[in-house]
Amino acid sequence: MQGRHSARTAVYAALAGNIAVAITKLAAATITGSAAMFSEAVHSVVDCGNEGLILYGYRRAVRRPDLVHPLGFGRELYFWSFIVALLLFALGAGVSIYQGIRHVLAPHPVEDTQISYIVLTLSFMFESASWVVGWRAFAKARGSLGFWKAFRQSKDPPSFMVLFEDSAALIGIAIAMIGIAAAEKLQMPVLDGVASILIGIVLAITAILLAAESKSLLIGERATPALVEAICNIAQEQHGVVHANSALTAQLAPDQAMVALSIEFDPTLFTEQIEECVALIEEKIRSAHPEVVALFVKPQTLEQFERARRKRFGNYLFSTAPP
């Protein structure tokens, strides 16, 4: 819950910064006619919409389950995260590249470049403040994991989306400033259009990375192996449990997981005793791991479990950590 609060704080900080940046960039783009500045303005406007959609996804994801959606609405956050990536690609990257090509084919000098420099400098300051908040939220979430590994294993898209968007924004501002300066000093207005194209490429790469990870979560990823290990340890400690085989898991939201636990019980136990044991296991797991919102226990020998796992997954992951 603390990590989720940090991620949401980062989204609010990014939204506040992008609103201020978008207004100043749009005004500067109108005055100067710079393609790079216009691309940056479009990027900031798209980012404002993106943060709004992420916050909307947070709100929708916490709704109570119903008969039609018995596992809840947690994955709605993943859906809106995927939409954010698509918007960043289609609007942010698409408009920037189109605007850049248009100015390359029909270049014209950038007017009032001093205004552009002032706006870009202020924008860089705003984006840097937002980036710091996003970095702290992501650093708290990733713990001791490396940056790329934490990104690939993260179950909370907003925790890295804000950081990626702000990083792309800072790179875009640097490209815009270099492009405008080069166009002015070298008397080559076409470089302003080139800068816009480069900004679009940066946004496209960022969008593709975000879309790939959001799609994987939306389809359904397993919960962390650490959660499986902890759950199996709790089950193994209970009287009447011969062996906690493993668990099949699915991440439903950043703080919601479904767990199907396979357990081999003592064959001498009666049905009532097995039911009591299952109830105790469920109580202890939910107490230690409140993120487990759906828990199913299947009585199964270790041999049956291994055959079922081999049939479902083949040799993949068969000799490694539980799926």
C-alpha cells in the first residue's frame, strides 16, 4: 500500500508539472512558430491526459467485485496504462514526427528564440522536479533490484510510467533546445524540423516499452516468486500438511493477487479435519499477505501436481521456481 501511495503521489506531481509546462510551451510555440517547441507542447498535453487516465484507472481498479467480475476490477489499471502507451505513441510521437517532416519539407526561421530558451529552461526545471518524485517512487518500489530488472518485474505500471515519461520529456527538451540553437546559429531552419522528428522517435521508443510491459500485465502475469514461497512456507507449517507443492498465481492489480495453492494432506485426515486445516491456512495467509484477494486450495499429492504442471508447462520452469 505504501508503494502504491508513492506511485500515485508521483502521478499527481507529474500532472501538476505537465499542466504548467503545457501552457507555457503552447504559448511559446504560437509566438515562435518552432516545430520542436510545438512537438514539446503536444508531448506535454498528451502527458497531462495520460496522468489523468492513470488516476482514473486507480479509481476504477478499487471497485468491489460483483457477480460478473468475481475477481474484481484490478486489471482495469493495466488496461488504462496500455491506453496511455498507445496515446503516447499515436499522439505524442505521431504528431511530433508529422510536424517535423512538414517543417523539413517547408522550413522557416524560428522567431523570438529567446522566448523558446526561457520556456524550455523553465520546462526543464518543472520536469526535473517531477522526475525526482517519480524516481524516488520507483526506487522505493524496486528495492535492491537493478533498474531494467525492476521494470520488467514491476506489477505497478504507474510507478515506472511517470519516470519514463518524465525522462522522455527531459531528453525531448534537450533535443528541442539544441535543434532551435543549431537552426539559429547555422541559419538552417530545417534543423528545427529534424529536432521535432528526433523528439517523436524518443516518444515512440518510450511508448513501445511501456506498451509491451502493460500488455504483459493485462494478459496476466504471475505474482512474485517470493509470494509463492512465503505462502507455501505458511501452509507447510500447519498440522496435517504433508507437502505444500506450489501455487499457481495471477497478478490482478499492483496490490491484488489470485493464488491457487496445491497441498498434499495427511491421508489419515477426515474431510472435516481437512476443511479445518484449509480454513486455518487461508486465515494465516490473508493475515500475512492481504494482497491475496482470492485463494483456492486444491488437495493434491506431489506426484499428481508434478504431472499436472508438466502437462501444462512442459519442461519450461519445471525444475525452477514455482510458476
